[in-house]
Amino acid sequence: MPSRYQSAKRTSMIPSSILAKIHYFLAVGNSLSFRRAAQTLHIAQPALSRSIRQLEQQLGFSLFQRSTRHVALTPAGEALYRDSVDAVRRLSLACTRAHQVAQGLSGTLVVGYSTFAAVGPMSSIIIEFRKQYPGANVSLRLLASSEQLTAFDEGALDVGFMMSSVSTASLHTHPISKERLIALVPSDHVWAKRRSITLERLSTAPIVVGTTSRWRGFRSLIDDIAAKRGLTFNIVEEADDVPVLLQLVRSGFGCTVLDASFIPTLPPGIKSLEISDVRATLDIALAWRADNLSPLAERFIQLAKDSIAKQRYKR
């Protein structure tokens, strides 16, 4: 299959020898003086005049009306000058943009994030990145941690905020956040006046959780914690996303387990409790593939590392 560059060469009807002389033509058209144009181009005036004559012969029409005292563009020359100036401007802009992309100053960065990463430091990192690199476009994709693994393999993600426990050896990671696990119960629940609860006690209640298809990593985390205690959760309902899950809790369908980063965003009608005998945490990491890293992604990763380091220092 031919490359885009090869296809462009085949469809172009302009010989490269003509394109090389357009620069000279624009200099003369700008000053309407072969002498001043030659000085600007730092070439001899006879060589410049010869190049313009060759260009006219190749194009098949005159570009300038010449006299001993006056140089003017022909109507065809005016049309070529006007369009060529615009083309050169756009080419210059394209080169500038390409240079910015090569330097990691612009371009598109595709960022995956899981539900649990959305309420952590991720937002402040992305906001700061957009401030520092206004020429960059950040494309956010809500993907479960396990879905991000597939997206990385397909080359569809530059970086991703995912559960550390789901990451594989093919990814590089940097710790972003570590949150304790909490229980959520309806405000009118018999446990709502408590400050904490044990995991064993929680396992006796009806539990609502995220679906295994979208919450596989988190389900594995809490199932492993329960299994180590010889416990199983009494799961009565599942939900794909957090708003539906919280609505189920608020409506009294059951209790649930999330991480503490959700506490500030809890709607009325839900009470959070500490799980007093669980020390395990939900850890979020920034992940990327080192073999598929753009300059823009490198800058994002470094900014994220610096941002997390500053937050830890303030603590």
C-alpha cells in the first residue's frame, strides 16, 4: 500500500524545479524590483532574472511586465503571488506546528482514566497541564483499568490513570494516590449513627457493587480482602457507574464499599463509615508504555510526577 507521501507525489502536477523558484518570484513580487530582491536574497541580479525567466517558461506565461524603469506583476502574476503568499504562510504555520509537536508543546494527548481515578488528583494534574501547554489537546477516555490495558496494547492511549493492582509488567507506572476503603450506608440505616464498622459485620448486610465488566479490578480487590478473612459479600444488585450505585444505596437497596476520595462528593441520604479492621488501600497510578511515548506524553508524565511530589511535600 503506498504511503500518504507517495500518493501526494503522484497527485501533484507541480515540478520541484518550479517550487524551488517560487521563493525568488515572491521576493521580486514583494519589492517589484529585481535589484532589491536580489539584495534581499543575497544572490546576483542576473542569476535572479534568469531564474524568473526559467519559471515563466516552465509555467507558460509571463509573471512580470518589465521596462527599464518599472516592474509590475501581470494579471497571472498577481494571481500566483496572492495564492503563493497564502500557501507559504500556511506552510510556515504547518512547520511551526510540527516543530511544537516534536518538542512536546502541542498535539493531542489521549488520557484514559478509571472511575476511581476521576475523583483524585487527576483533575488538578490535567488542569495544570492545560495551563502550561495551551497548544495541546487532551482527549479524555473513561475506561475501566482492565479496559485501559487493552487500549494500551492497541496503541489507543498515551497515558492512563488506573488501579495499580491491575497494571502489568508491560507498563511503567508512577503512584498517584492511595485511599482507604469505606462503607456507605443509607442515612436511615441502623448503622448510620456509627462511625465505623468491621468487615465481618458489613458482610452480613445486603451489598450493592459495580458490575464485573466495568469494575473488575475493584471487585477483585474487595473480594480478595474478604476471602482472606473467610468472608463473602451478600451481593444483591450491580451498577455500571457510581451515580447509579449511590442511588441504590440511598434508596435502601443495600450498602456498598468505595474509597474515601468519594466522601466530599456524596449526595444527601448516604452516610460513610470507616471499616475499622481493613488496612488495605485503593491505589491509583499513572501508567504508560515506554515504547510508545510521544514528547507531549513525556511532558505530561513529568508534570504529573512534579505535581504529586508537591502535594506530598505540603502534607
